[in-house]
Amino acid sequence: MGQYIVRRLLQAIPMLLLVSILLFALVNVAPGGPLSQFSRSRRMTAERAESLKRQFGLDKPLPVQYVVWLAGNDWMAIDTDGNGITDSYGTRKGVLRGDFGFSYQNREPVLPQIMDRLPNTVYLMGLTLIVVAIVAIPIGIISAVKQYSAFDITVTTLSFMGRAMPEFWLGLILILVFYVGLDNPVTGKSLLPGGGMYTIGADFSIVDRVKHLILPVSMGVVGWVAWWSRFLRSSMLEVINQDYIRTARAKGQNERKVLYRHALKNALIPLVTMIMIDFPYVFTGAIVVEQLFSWPGMGRMYYDAATSRDYPMLMGVLILGSIVIILSNLMADIIYAYLDPRVRYD
Amino acid sequence: MPRKADVKNKTMKSPETMISLVWRRFRRHPGAMFGAVILTILVISVLLAGLSPHDPEISDIKNRFQPPSWTYLFGTDGLGRDVLVRVLYGGRVSLTVGFLVVGISLSIGVPIGSAAGYFGGWVDNFLSKVIDATLSLPALMFMILLAAILREIDLPILKSDSKITIAVVLGVLSWPTVARLVRAVFFTFREMEYVTAAKALGASDLRIIIREILPNGLGPIIVESTLGVGYAIMEESTLSFLGFGIMPPTPSWGNLLDNAQEHLAEYPWLAIFPGLMIFLTIISINFIGDGVRDALDPYKILTQIDE
């Protein structure tokens, strides 16, 4: 088991490097480098521009720039005044030490800004994930156990529709119905708020937070539950039709024990893998929700950065997102290997 | 012993081809036929969009924001343009992009999957790493970045037509799924005896790949392509909704919904209809995909006997 984990870890590192190289190359193809934000400053002379260029390491060839981006250049001697004699060290610390560069928009370091907004996104998407799990798992199991019953057919039809529904359209319809349409019978204003994380200026109140959560969470839940319940249903059905279930029944085991102790445990393995594989959405999946509901999270920050072509910010978020994805896949493999010993000898 | 009368009176039926078998099984699938009917209606209406008396791009400010009526079946938008016509033209764009994306992912995914699956070894190692790396990128975020970058560079093909740009953006992230599928097919069928026989007869690798192994994968590839059009339409609408896909004034279901966002309270019809079209199109594609999958599944007959 330990060997398997080590092997998979070692495979993950070159994958991360490959992804970072890909992103770095892509971002450098685009015009609008870090010096474009300075070009309008009156104090910028040609010399200073050149000097800054050398400080950022932009005059070096791309592979060197990549190494600088990764490991910084404060251990490298650079030549700031162009006379061929190196006179100082660079200022970048590099990604490996947490320096993701400076945002083009506000010249602040990228990583602290991401960390500032990340909790709001995780708050929203994490709750969505929990709700999805609570709703989809029982639905999937019951659907499989009572195959072709009215419940199953309704669920299958609904999940079919849920998978075809565009997220943002559902969000707009929800806003239309609950914010524009319905009114709170007591206050006469909208039933549910149309955006934001909490009512600005008001005191902290759980009810207020929940009200602001209902619509964005519902928007994400529908599509997600549609996929999961269908997946769970088919994986549960596969297990139920296995021979060992038939044996357990033949031996006289009562139906409930057959389902919970034998069938469910085995059906849970693909489910756990699926949860791990979907987990990265908690970090990366919020762009549309946050844009629709004016949620102050990382997704909306990414969207704003993309509109302003703030490449360091975009790179930072993408790298973090890829790290989460690669690590989640790793965890999924490890958990799967733990639960199903047959996989370990791959 | 066949009697002479039997032989003379009955002409031999030619053996049923694969296509007619699949079609017959597809026809029996109620969901699939329903989906096919809806999709046909949609495609025909989209193609007939030119028949409308209203123009999709000329503004008519006098008539802006009209609610649905007999003149304007879906109402008008902020510039007085008929929403129905714009939705239908948007359908053209979305469907074109959907097919383009599937074309791109097949053109890239099938060769790469075949190479990885057939040659194995370091070829497979390398290609699998590329596939995994592509799949490790957060999809929507990367597509937004790519779309933003492609706007800044001046590549002649891409600048002229935002449909091709967005198809490329979507295709770049959708080929790995196809490649994985094809690779799996190759791993399954590589060891078959007819492959060994073909090699013994001196067939080139290319011939074996195309003539012997690939036809086995046609089933899953067709199903994946059908469903892929649906995914592509969904992704394109999302990108257009966020402003990184098809740019106005060209209508696309996604960017129609984006424009509807500001006026949601006063003019809700702007948001309802484009989204409805996306929903109907994707549902019918999914029905058809499921029908095709069941029709092509050789094991379905066995389960039907069981029941």
C-alpha cells in the first residue's frame, strides 16, 4: 500500500510541472506583459524600463524565465544598468516559495489576494457539495433498490432533465421567480435576496446568511444531483446483480442486511472516487454562480481578472486549481486502492 | 430439404446490414425517437430562420422591449430586434459550433488514441501524460484564459470568425475524452487473432489500425460524438454567457442570456426563451445519444431476454 502511494506521488510531480510549463508558455504568447502597467507613468524613462525589464528577468530567454518564475531570481545576480557587470540580485522569490507575482490590476501580490477570496468560494461550493451528497446518495440508492418503481422513473426523468439544463439559465429563472416574482408576505419585499453573501451593514445573522445561500446553492445542486444520482443508481444496480448478493439472499440473510452490509459497501467505492474527482469543483467551479449572484469569491475574481487580462492572477488561480485537481485524483486513486485491494498491483 | 416450390416462390432476403439493424433498434426506443423528432423540428426551424420578416441584426428602437405578441412571437430585445429570429440564428451558431467541436476532438483524439493504444510502450506513456495533463486543467477557467489570449493575438483564421475560435477553445479540452475511449478500444482488440493474421499477411500498421481495430470502436465513438455535441453546446453557451464566446451582435443562445441579465426584472421573456432552446436541444441530443447507445449495445438483447 505504501509503495502504491509513493509511486502515485512520484507520478504526480512531473504532471504538475508539465501543466505549469504549458500554462507558462501559453501566457507568454499573449501580448501585454508586466511592464504595460508602467507605460503610462510619467516617471518612466527608457533606461528605467530597460532596468525594470532586467530586474524582472524579461530579457532572458523563455526557459530561463520559466526557471525564474518557478524558483525566483533572488539567488541570481542580474545586471540592472546594462553595462555588462552584474550588480544586484533579483527580487522574485518564485512560485515554489509562494511568490506568484504581482497582479497587473492593483500591483498587489497575487497569492494573498487569492487567499483572501478563497474562503468565500469554499463556503458556497462546499455547502453545495454537502447538500448534493445528502440529496443524491439516498435518491440513487432507493432508485436502484426499487428499480422501475414510480419513484425510480420520476427520479430518472428528473435527472435527465437536470443534466440538460444550463446552470446559468436555472440561476436566472430562480432569480426571476424568487427575487423578482415572489414577495415576502411579512415585509413586502423580495422573498429571497438576489445576490451577495450577506446583507451589508446588518448585524450577523444565520438566517440572513442562509437566505443568501439558498438560491446560489440550489443552482449548483440541481445539475450535480442529476449526475450523481444517475451514477450511483447504475453502480448500485451493478452491485445488486452480482452473484454474491444472490448467495447472501439464498443463505437467508434478511434483505436490509443484504443491502447495507454487502451491496452498499461495494457500491460506495465508485461513489467515493466520484466525490474525490468532483471535489475540485469546490475550488474551480464557482465562476458562473458567483458572477450571477455577485458573490465575493475567487470565481468572480478570476472572471474580473480575465476581463482585464491580468495574467499573473489568472496563472495563479489556474496553477492552484490544477494542484487541487491533481491532488484530488491522487487521493481518489489512493482511496480506491485502499478500499479495493485488487487495484494495488497495477 | 427445401422444396422446389419454396425456392421458386420466395426470393432470398439479403442479409440485414448493421445500419438497418441499428436503425430498427433505435426506432423501437421511445425516448430516442422523441428526441430525434424534437431535434429535427429544431434544426428545420433554425434553417428556415431566413423566412422571418424580421431582421436579426438591424435595430428598431421604436419597438424595443415589446413583450411576446402575434407580431413578435418571443418579444423584442433592447434594440428592437425580434427575439425569435435571434434565437433561431443563435441556434445556427450553437449547432455549428457543436459539430465543429466534435469534428476537432475526433480529428485530434482518434489519431492520438489510436497511436497510444496500438503502439503502447513509451508512445503510450508520453501520450497518456499529455492526456492526463490536459485533463488536470480546470476546464472553464482554462477556456476563459485561452479565449482571452486568442482575442489578443492576431491569427488570420481566428480573428475573422468567432465560431471557429470558440470551437478551437472547446476542442482543445474535449479531445482527451475521445482519445481515452479510442485507446481503450485498442487495448481490448489489439490481441485479437485477426490482427495477428493481418500482421502475418504483411499489412502495414496504418492499415491494421484503420481496417481492423478502429471499426470495433465505431459504436462508442458515435455515442460519445452524439453526446459531445450536447456538451459542446452547453460549454459554448456558458462561455458566451460570460462574454468569452460568441461576441455580439452575432446572436448565440449564451450571449442572448447574458444580455437578458440586466433587464431580468422588467423584461423576463428575454431570458426564458434562449435558455429554453438550449434545454430542449440538449435534452433531445441526450435522448438520441442514449438511443444510439442502446441500439449499438450487443448485450442489450441478453438483458431483454432476462426480463
